[in-house]
Amino acid sequence: MFASISSEIRQYLLITANYWAFTLTDGALRMLVVLHFHALGYSPLDIAFLFLFYEVFGVVTNLVGGWLGARLGLNKTMNIGLILQVGALIMLAAPAAWLTVPWVMAAQALSGIAKDLNKMSAKSAIKLLVPEDAQGKLYQWVALLTGSKNTLKGVGFFLGGVLLTLFGFTSSVLMMAVGLFVVWMISIFCLKKSLGKTKTKPKFKEIFSKSRAVNVLSAARLFLFAARDVWFVVAIPVFFAETLGWDHWSVGSFMACWVVGYGVIQSLAPYVTGKRSGAVPDGRAAVAWLLPLLMIPAFMAVTLNSTTQMPFASEWLQPCLIGGLMLFGAFFAVNSSLHSYLIVSYAKENGVSLDVGFYYMANAMGRLVGTLLSGGVYQLYGLEACLWISSLFLLLAWLISFKLPQKI
């Protein structure tokens, strides 16, 4: 049956399966590290530092990875990402005495490099598998790949907790390493050898995009993801635990469900934004969908302030926050899916990974900024300040988006 499918769809399915397998291990590994090292007595700040290099190296990898993909081919960068993740998992299976903060930070750095090589390769490859005149199909394929990735990342959170409970930390990471190694072997033999490789070898200085559309979209993406992570990474989980009294499993389960729902809506974004009418989104759609999003954290901040000033209204705090987070997740998913389609559409076909890599470098930079601010601002000023900063970042993303091309 698989042999009877067209070459393009067969490659798409292979890339998607590759990406899914990697994403499951990535989500599971994050939960394993948080829960295991929390049980060992690591402070929240120590655990946050374990993921610092994961985000920092994501910025560097996206910038350099696009250049490598253009020179070596996207199949090679995708496979390099897989084997690096296997290496990171093996590093974490070391004896307990080796698992110092520097060692785990190094393993997380390797995992961060692997994740962004894999993501950049998968997103770039889709561009090359869809004809230039099939923009609707391109949007649908990108949305499905992006949405399924985030859904599986949430599933990975659950998987990490289950594996840790049933098998312990060392056995869990070894099992994931073996499974991912099998995926790597399949990928080595099945992916096209020349996928994404440019006819000429791009120079290193070409890692910075010359496309105005790509640069504008990248700037908007930076603020979009900083706006999410300024409250998502540290502020909301800690607030739920400290202020609302949720236990760790309740916090983890809620965050996992949020990510799963977010991924499902991303997959459905083409149907929400006009696919049924045959419309393909452009810069105007990015502007229109950002406007309601930027209002949500502002509304949550006002609600939080009101419940603080009026104690009798405190019973409304939890349902308002949860409802606001759900609404934010839905609109954020549509915006993220729109951006993911636009970058693949804007990217030039010869050397697509250069433009996509530059764009996801901005994405990683936004995550890094949001992560750092989430801890610092929450510790100094609380959740309300994080939410106002989120609205400010979204306002900047909205204003920048007016510069996007109105037609593709």
C-alpha cells in the first residue's frame, strides 16, 4: 500500500513520522528531567538553568542549521538531529554521580540543537514537496505538521510521567534512545538524498535573510512567542501551585492538556481561516488574527487586579484564568499556524532552509526572551506584570505585521 502512494506524499509521511517520533521524546524528556531532578532536591532555579542551554542553542542552531540544510540537504540535517537526540538521551542515562548541573545542561544543549535541526528540516522539506501553484495544500500540510507536533508534545508530557513512574529515570531515557535510533535507521534509508540541497553552495553570510517579507515575519514571530512564554514557562505553573494550591500533577496535566488542545486547533487552522472558501491567508490575515489575541492577556491582567483589590471576587479568579488561558491557546494556535504557513510560502525554493532557519532563529529568540522574563518578572512583580508584558509584545507583533505583503 505504501509503495502505491505518490513519491511526494510518501516523503511527507516519512518526514511527519520522523518529526512525530522526535517530538514525543522531546516532550517526554522535558517532563522526565523536571520531575526527576525535582525529586532529587533541585531548586526551581536549578531546574530552570538545566533548560537554559536548550533555548540558547536553539537560536544558534536555527541560524546555522538553515545554511547547513542548503549545503548538505535536509535529509542529512534531519538525520543529524535524530542521532544527536539519541546522544543526549544516552548522556542522561549516565550514573547518578555524573548527573551534575553542567552535565545535564550539556545534554540539554545537545537536545536543543537536535530539536531545532529536526524542526527546521521538516518545515523546509514541506515546501519542496508541494507544487508552487498549490498554496492551499501547502497551508494544509504545514498546519497538520505543526499542529500534530504540538499535540504530540503534550502527549509526550504524559508519556514522561508514565515512564518515570513505571520504569524510573535511567531505564526511561534508554528506552527512548533505542526507539529513536530505530527511527533514525529508517530515515537514513528512506528519505530523498538531495532534498533541499541547493544547486550552488551558499556562503555563510547568506544565513541572514535578504527577503523583506521574511524579515518582517521573523520580527513578528519573535514577539509572538515571547508573549506566550513570558507567562507560560514559569509564571502560570508557579502561580497555580503557590497561589491556587494545585499539586504538581494537576499543574503538569493542565499544561499538557493545554498544549494538546493548542496542537489540535493548529491542525484545523486552515478550515478556520478560509480554506472552505478557497482563500489563502496573507499579511492581512496575520494582522486580523493578532488583534483579538493581544486583548486576552490584558483582560486576564485586569481580572487578576480586580480580584486582588476586591477579596469577595476572588472566587472568580480561577475560572477566569483558566478560561482566559483556553481562549489564548485557541487564538495563539491560529496565529502560529498562519505564521508557519507564511514563512514556508515566502521562502525561496532554492535554499528554502536558509529563510526557514532564519525565521525559526527569531522564534527561538522569542522563546528565550520570554523564558528569562517569565522567571524574573514573576519573581519581582507577579503574574499581572507578566500578562501586561505579554499584551505589549503582542501589540508590537500586530504593528509589525502591517508591513507584511498583502498578497502572496
